[in-house]
Amino acid sequence: MCKPSVCDTCSGKTWFGCGLHIPSVLDSVPKEEWCKCPKPEGSQYPPKGSVPAVWK
């Protein structure tokens, strides 16, 4: 399951988890708030973020 995360580099919103549920995490977030780091090739979503401290 994928969950929300914040990018350690640009502080934009991103995701962490298995990668199968990215749309359920990010489709309700305005794209202006998404992570600005380069997207993985072939993806419309930002790169995977780190696991938030509350999940560790």
C-alpha cells in the first residue's frame, strides 16, 4: 500500500510504499504541490519519497 510522503530534497508531496497505489495518494493533491524532482522515466508521478519518521 502507498502512503503520502514529503520529498527530502524539494519538500514537495510524494509517496512511499509498493508503487501500485500511487494514484490513490497523489491524484487528490494539486500538481503544484507535488515533488519537483525529475520523474522516473515513463512515469507521470514524482519519485518515491522516504518513509516518514512516524512509520519507522
